[in-house]
Amino acid sequence: MTPRPRLRLQGFNNLTKTLSFNIYDICYTSTPEQQEHYLAYIDEAYNAEPLTEILRNVAAIIGANILNIARQDYEPNGASVTLLISEEPVASGQLSNSEAPGPLPEAVICHLDKSHITVHTYPESHPDNGISTFRADIDVSTCGRISPLKALNYLIHSFESDIVLIDYRVRGFTRDVSGKKHFIDHQINSIQNYLSKDTRERYQLIDVNVYQEHIFHTKMILKDFDLNSYLFGADKQAVPPRERSEIERRVRREMAEIFHGENLHEGLWI
């Protein structure tokens, strides 16, 4: 992609760029004890402390100052973390267009803006069909030169999830020195433009974009299916073939329904 020429802005870049994720991990837990152990594992791996570290890294990647951190673990499960962030001071010419989407003003000072990074987690188990899921909702919302797209691949690799639903939207407008409004300040026709090669190879990808509204949506589901990746505390070789086939059917259906966003009739999701 050929970068656009830099624009001289009137004041601060008031465009708001928001990157949002719904990240899903699917697991089969055949007994109440396995369900309990799975939720305990999620609580240990993704409680407020490790989630805070992930969001701190996001702030560093996009080049933001952390102004405030609020975090909370919940009973019986789940956690939330919110970082209020601001744009870092930067000297003119320090970043190139290839490093960060959008124009860079000639001089930028640290600006308290409406920028934040949040994560909320939702672990849950179904008491009858053995399916347990872990969902994390993540929002990275920035104003100014910093772009949430720079943290896209880091967040995907941090969770290594089965299904990822991503939204990217640019809101508002900013003005150049002539008074002309700019409703977007970088080139994009798909979130896939910013995905790493290994991610594009691992996932099946579908786009639903509304270009004129600067709304971009990409759905991702793993291409390869290995039942061992979805059995918690068990190995597929220890499961009788008929039961193994039924477990795979349940897991695949769960993944298909989350990916498509609807309950599917039997036989239509395979």
C-alpha cells in the first residue's frame, strides 16, 4: 500500500479509531469436575493480573501513555481491566507512515484524549452437553496519531483462540489547516491488510465491510481441527470411537454457531 502524503492538521487529530474483539476458546469438559478444573484454569490464566500485563503491552505497542488502571476479578468467574491512555509526546518525523497509519502533525504534545483499552472475560459451561467456552471482549480506542491496528497481531497471538470476531471503525473527523474535514486519515479496505501471514494461514477469514461508513468486520475461525485441542484433561485415544465422534460433532457445532452468529439446524453446520 502506497502511503498517503502527510497532512498539516489544524490542532489535534480528533478522529477516533476503535478496534474491538470478541475472542472465543472452546473446550469439552465431560464431567462437573472437569468443568470446575477448566474454569479454575481460565481464572488462573486470565484473571485481572495477567490481563493487565497484556493491556500494558498493547499500550506500549501502540505508543501510548497509561494514565490510570482499574481492574477487578469477579466471583465466581471473570475479570475486567480498563486502561485510560493518552498519546505520547513525539518529535516531528520520529515515526514514518509505514510505522503508524495516519498523518503525523509537525509537533505533538501529550494530550489527554478519549482513549482507552478494556478487556472483559466471560467463562461459562453448559451443564448438559459438556461444552465450556471462554469469551474475552477487548476494545482499543484511540485518538490522535496512535493506531490500535498496531496491536492487532499481538492480541490475536496473546489468546490463540478458536474464533476471533474483529471490528474496526473510524469515527468523527479532523480538519487540515485549510478547514477541510477528513473522515479517515489512512488507507484500509480490510482488517486483513494488517494481519500477519501466519494468522492468515491458520484461520478461515470472512469480511463484512461498509466502506462508506468506515466500518470493517472480519470473522476468523481455525482451519485445522484436532479433537485433542478441545478435550480438557483427556486424550482422544482414550475415548471410545462413537463417543469421540459425538464430542467432535458437539464441538464443531458450537464453533459453527458462534462463527455464524446463529443457532443452526442439524446437518447445516458441517
